[in-house]
Amino acid sequence: MNIFFTILLIISSLILIGSILLQPGKSAGLSGSIAGGAESLLGKNKGRTYEGILSKVTTISAVVFIISALALAALQ
């Protein structure tokens, strides 16, 4: 069981690192949200864009990472 959670932890950490590094920077700041960034924020297909998919992958891999780390700590 330890081997399974260790492998799951390694895979999820690699996916988490990759998905974070692939995300674009949010350098527009407050002026970008006032000048027109709200259109992309309130868009209907935000979940289907590249940034939306990367955000979901990051969230899922972070949850898997935390659960597997807690499971490994509980098993030891």
C-alpha cells in the first residue's frame, strides 16, 4: 500500500509542477480587470480554454497530492 501511495504522490507532484509552470502569468493586475479582463472572467466557455483546463488539472493534482501525502503519513 505504501508503494501505491508513493507512486501516486510522485505522479501527482510531477503533474502539479508541470501544470503550474505552463500557466500564463497574470501580469495585467487591477488595470487588466478594469480595462477588459472581466469579459474573459465572465465568459461562458472559460472552462474550455487553455487556462481553464490547466486550472482544473492543477486543482485535481493538488487534491490528489494532499490526499496521498496524508495517507502516506497515516500509514507510517
